[in-house]
Amino acid sequence: MKKIKLKGGKEESVKRYHPWIFSGAISSLDNDIEEGELVEVYSTTGNKLATGHYQIGSIAVRILEFGNKEINENFYHSRLQSAYRLREALNLVRKDNNCYRLVHGEGDFLPGLIVDIYGDTAVVQAHSPGMHFVRMKIADALVTLPEAGIRNVYYKSDTTLPFKANLDPVNEYLVGKYDGSLALENGLQFNIDWLKGQKTGFFIDQRENRKLLEKYSNGRNVLNMFCYTGGFSVYAMRGGANKVVSVDSSSKAIELTDANVSMNFPEDPRHQAIAEDAFKYLDSIEKDEYDLIVLDPPAFAKHRSALKNGLIGYRKLNLKGFEKIKKGGIIFTFSCSQVVTKEMFRLAVFTAASQSGRKVRILHQLTQPADHPVDISHPEGEYLKGLVLYVE
């Protein structure tokens, strides 16, 4: 196995079990290391520190094992078993719930890998060349997990792998085939489009926040902005909302939302789905028309270069919400931008509240659910921020 040596003092983060080694920390490396190859990492004094996948870029090594531990043939099966046991302990594998995240990258000690489960299908995304090259090992390990009941493994990494790696991944079934896409979440049915939809087809990370919204929906007029597949809308309907309006700029998303609402609440006149730009729609509605608004936009800042404009976007969006919501209304507002910290997001929302002149109180501070765990040595894994606000 080829070797990488770190500069003096740069091994401290590895000793704290941070799973990334940045390119600037490297003193020397063996010739002809290929992207995705397993490499051993050594201190400047020659002590072996870790083993991981090498890649070209700012993050040069994603660590799989610390110390002298070897990565053997049973490595992926063992890590996946551990991940599944956690989901069982969280009571996510139930008759009324068969969709959940099985692997959340660094949070499950498999950096560069995402695995979402929808019934008997696992949707796999690689975010590193190393995970791309071991995709068949991962697929084989998934279908041999005891009790998980996984029969199909779909690989979907065409938009998640580093562009410069020139890997040209193909979205395809590694095991099994398409045999339906219905999934259950807390007793509600959803048609998951993992073939063409965003991410792995569904935003599993909002499961617990959708459940919370259900409790606040009774008797309210609910506006679900950036609805995508209508998850919040379906929960609001079950919660007893008077009216639910779902808005998304994508006509495909509106079709998915209508289908998911109809599947759970056939011919229910309380729901309407509208294909429209979010800001245009918020400008068009009357003040006090809604007393529960969901603001769950796509990431406004995917990279640090877009951070300033992203924060402006969050401020403007929340200002619109504060201006339009009825007195005594509730706003669920989110950011899924990893580069936007909790403090940055809060400041954007607080600034919007101040500009609106409304009195606003925090009811809940939200984050990602337990099947999206954060490695205590890798705080960067906490990406989802949310606030539930009471507006007077």
C-alpha cells in the first residue's frame, strides 16, 4: 500500500480522530498514487496514523481506519452492520416506516458514502472516488445484511462525485432491478423518484421536522414553499389543516406532490399545488392568508464563494414570510447549506424579523434526525438548521 507523510505538527487533527486530511498538511507522498486508492498515512517521525482513500483536491485523504488497523474483506460489511444496528435501536425499521438513511458518510465512519433505504431498495451515492471504486463491495454487503431485507441496490452518483476526477459514473442497478418505488414514512405513503429526482429521491432528513409540523397544523392554513415531493404538505393534511398550498418552481415537483397527496388523501379538496417561483408567489399573496408557512429552500450557498449571496437570500426569503404571515402564525424555516453555520442562519433570520417589525419568538431549534448522525470529531457533518417561530 502506498504511503503519505504529513508535515510536522499536522498529525494533531488525526490524533483527535478528524476523518479528513487536507492537501496542505502533506509533506510527501509516493509516486503514482491514483485517485480512490487506499493509502497509509504516516507522521513525520514515521508512525502510522491512519488508512484512507486518496483523492486530488483540498481534502486529500478521507480516513476509514485510524492507527494500525487493517482494512480487510469484512470491513464494509462490518461498518454497514453497525450502521443498521443503530437504525434498529432508533426504531426506524417498523411496519409503518421503511425509509431511512442507513449510512451518513463520516457520521457512520464511511466518509464519502451515502446510503438511503426505501423499502427493499438501497440508493447509494458516492461522494469520493474511493467509494466509487468499491461500489460493488458495498452493494454485495448491503444485500447480505441480516434482517435488512435489501434486494435492490441502485447507484446514483452522476452529480455527487468530484468533477475533476473524470470518473464518468453511470446511474444503474448494481443488484436487482426496479420493482416499485413506494415507501412508508410514519404511516404515510410516498412515491420516491430515485431515478430522476433530487438527491436519492426524497429528503429523509426532514422526517422528524415534518412530524412536528403535523402537530401544529390543525385548523391552520398551511403554505409549503419549495415543496419538492410534498412531504410537509402530506403531514399537514394528516394534522388536520384547513387548507394546504404547495409551491415549487418545478412542474415535475408539483406532479410528484399532487400524486403523494392524492395517494394519502384521495380527492381531498383542501390541497392545491402551484408551479411558481417562490418569491413571485409570496409577493402575490394577501397578508394574513396563511398562519403556518414552511420555508425549506434548496441550498442557497453550496460553496464558500456563494456564502454572502446565500445569506442575503435567506434574509430576503424570511422577510417575505414575516411580512405575509397572519398574527399568531408559525413559520418553519430551514437552511441545508453546509457552509452556513447555525449562527449565520440565525443572524439572517433575526435580521429579517427586525426588518419586518414583527415580534418573533423561537419555539423550536431544529436539526437533522438521528439517522443522519454527526461524528463528534467531525462537526462539519451537522448541515441542517431550522427554527420554528411564533410571529405576533
